[in-house]
Amino acid sequence: MSRDDEPLLAQDRPSSVNSEQNAEEEDALLTGQRKPQNKRGWRFWGEVGLSVWAVVATVVVVILAAVYHHEQSSHTRERDWNEEKPSGKRNLIFMVSDGMGPTSLSLTRSFRQVHDGLPLDDVLVLDQHLIGSSRTRSSSSLITDSAAGATAFSCGLKSYNGAISVLPDHTPCGTVMEAAKKAGYTTGLVVTTRITDATPACFAAHVNKREEEDSIARQMVGDHPLGRVVDLMLGGGRCHFLSNSTKESCRGDGMDVVQLAKDNEFNYIDNRKDFDGLNFGSSVKLPLLGLFARTDIPYEVDRKHVDDVYPSLDEMARTALKALSAATKNTDQGFFLMIEGSRIDHAGHGNDPVAQVHEVMEYDKAFTSVLRFLEKDDVQGVVVSTSDHETGGLAVARQLHTAYPEYHWFPQQLLNATHSGENLAYQLHDYLSSTDRSDSEAKFFIKHRLIEEGLGVHDVTDEEVNSLMDNSDPWPASYIFADIISRRAQSGWSTHGHSAVDVNIYASSPRHVIPLIGNHENTEVGNFLRDYLDLDLESVTKELQEKSAAFNSFGADGSSWLGKPLDDSSELEEVDHYHGDFKRSLECGCGL
């Protein structure tokens, strides 16, 4: 047989080696003992060494290529940012969608498509301006609260949950707003919660614990080591500004902070008529303090029914933009404005999809108004929008039974709801507290007036009605109302608190915010605000710390201007839990 006719495997199996191996196998079978193997030869180990070297070399090449690519990318971004970074007069609008995670956008987008009969590729304005995402952990927890989250934005530094622009060592850190004011910028805050709530407070105040809202109120109107640092404030929360000798007050002392504001030259308004008199900013005189609700402005879905009482987020944002633009028309510096869609967070805490979609749509509307302002304004500017955290662990899916679920969720079930679960809970409480009625009358009221008219749900069960009869206090009644509509829409929630999910970053133009493209720590957002306005926060921090000693007036409990010190680890653990600040007492009348 010629060599060409040999079987293909013949040259891979030399006969001498094969015979040796067969003999060894036979001996092993007969004796039960395997013959010791000879040591591997140099050729074998040479091949092993060559293979290992090849693998190591490949890994090194891949790593070097990745590092090179990263360095090149970083250098390219740095070069592009140096080219795009503004010089001269500029404006910066920073928007915070408190508690809004990526799923909030999915929920709202689908709701809007169904509500307005839009095609499936129709998206929110925010969707068109997505440029990156932010990691949200605080220094004390993988799940941040709003205080630590906003401190990352205002100071560009991590701190513990509950900290209002103070560091883990309980010293104040200079904020973007304080530095902007010292640099000659005009400043403003617009919110829909209390103006003393965590997010706005972090830009203009410093306390060890966010609950120190009485102290925050004083600092915001100028009782502060640096004096007044905010020129315009619009939102809710006037109860913290009124002496406790007045009916509307929620202060723990008799200080009249409204009068203190007036003494510091603030113009003060507290109602819709006076707000309308501002003519969307053209009639504003700075400094201005506008507090339009005792505590929080109602959810947008409820506010629409009392539009003559409360302004909307979009209306306040537009008013602030025009007022600040006019005030800086002939100045060397522009303005810095923080706008917060505050109650997206509360809707998440309440697990209320109805409140959530309307809050997000209003925020999207305000974001659109800011874009339009920037397009028309003569001064260069940018808007950056992000969230401090996600709230509720929202999912646009829900497993209702133990059986494997169908892949559905139903935004159309939210279409006919006219009120939030919070509003309906207060209606229930007021009805049961003020009316002599039988159980059957109460159940009729719950079923027809609250659930059918308020939620648009027409298949409510007796069990659900009875649960509201048994739990008629606003908390947990609001949770029950929210769960009734969530189950029908198949919207899922994993918590009444916050979650650790990354949140989106949006901007008017990617080329104007190059350092924020991609995934970042939340402190990098704060660093961008600082760098865009070309501010020196370290000098402000130093000044704050130097002036703190002279500014301190210690109380009987050892409290300073920063509030009661936290010397005890148990207190730090307490701050690291969900604060429940949106669970307002019945006496508060919050949001109504």
C-alpha cells in the first residue's frame, strides 16, 4: 500500500509506541498494578512553557490595548471638554428628579402613548437627552437617602445618610450655590416639597441631621455664616418659617423666620394670586421667598383640581428662569438655578403609579421649558438633570399569583384615575371623622366615590373595601389605594424606601457636558457643576469652618448652628434608615 493510501490517522499512531502502550495496559489488567509512568520529557515541558507564555503574552497585550484605548478615550474627552468648556458669562440649570429611576421613564412613556394615542416610538423629551448614568451610594450605605445624595451634588463629596452638606466628621463643606454666590452669580431654588427638605437644603444650609428643618429655614434666609446665599426660592414648607404661636406653624420655637427674611430684604409671597402677579418672572423683585403650601405642594394629579391655589413645577421653573435672566442682564456673571421634581420621590415611597406618571410628565414639561429658554437666551448655558436615587423599586411587571406569570402590564388601567392614593386616603379619613354613618354607607362611599371615581377601578372586591374600613388612617390607607390600582395595572414595587439602582443623567447637549457622558459616581455630577461655573469650593469650605466657631450658639443639648452633634454610633445607624418624612401626621394636613 502506497503512503498516499494509508489511513488518515495512521501517521498519528506510530506502531512501536502503540504496541508499548497496549502491553502496559495488558500487564495492568493481569496484575492489578499499573506500571509507574516515566517522567515527562523536556519536549513536553517545553511545549507547556510555550503555551503558558503564549497565554500570558496574549493577556498582557489585551490589557495594554484596553489601557491604551481608555487613556486615548480619556485624553480625547479631556481635549474635547477643554475645547467646549465655556468662558465668559454663563448660566447653569441643575434639575433633580428626586426618586426617579429608569423604570419611571418606561412607566410614564407607555402611559403617555396610551393616554394621547401616540405611536410606540414616541418618547419623552428627557429620553432624547440621555447622556449617561450615575451610581448613588452614600458613605454610610449602598442605598443613599436624599440628604447624602444632594450633598454629593452640592459639595462633590460623599457623606452619610441624613447629612445636609456636612462631612462624616460633621464639619460643613462648601456648596456650589454658596461658591456661586460668592463668585457673583445670582442663585435660585425651585421645588414642590418644603423648601427646607433635604435636596434644596443641601445647597444653602448645613446641619448634621436633615430633620433640623427649623434651623435650615433660618439659614436659607441669611442666618448663616456666609450671610444670604440664595436670591430666589419658590416652593412649599411655610410652616417652618412661621412662629409656633400661629396656627399654621410646625416650628419648635417662637421664631418668626418670615420676618427674619423680610429683615434680610426678601420680598415674601404665600399665595397663588401673588404668584400670578409675578407675571412669569417679569415682575419679580429679588431677593424673593415664595412659599405656596403649608408643607408640600400636592401631587400634580391632585394639584390640577386646585390650580387656583398652587402653582405647578413648570410655572415656577419658568418664572425663576425669566426672573434670574432679567436680574443678570447687565451683570458680568450669569445665574445658577436648581429645580427639583420633588414629589416623584413621594410617589415612589407611596408605591403610587398614578401619582408617579403625572409627576414625571410634569418634570418632563419643566425640562422642556428649560430647553426652550436656553435656545432663546443670549447667554450661553446648559441644563443637567439627574436623580439622587430611585425610590420604590418600581417594575413595569407584577406577579399576582403563584402560577407562572403572563408577560403583561396595563398602563391603560391608570387612565381614569383622578387622584393619588394619598389624596383619597385623606378624603376617607375626613369622611369617617366628620360624618355619622352606618358601615354600609361608608362602604358605599369607599366603593363608588373613592375607588370608582377616584381610581377609575370598577371591579373592586369586598375584601379590598373592608381593608380600607379596617385601616382608615391615611397611613396605611394610601398604600391600600395605591395597591388596588397597581395590581390592576400590574405595576410592581419592591420597597416603600429607596433602592440602589443607577439613575440616568440628561443634558441639553452632550458636547456641553462631556465629563458626564457614560457611567459616573454622583460626586462627579457635583464636580461638573463646580467646574462648569469655575468655582472654588475649597475656599468656601475653609471660610465656613473658620466662621463656624464665631457663629455657634450652643443650646442646652450641646447643639450648634449645625444642630445636635452625632457622637453615638446608634444615632448614625438611625440616620441610615428610611426617614419616612413624607408620612406626615394627620394634624399636618400636608399636601392638601
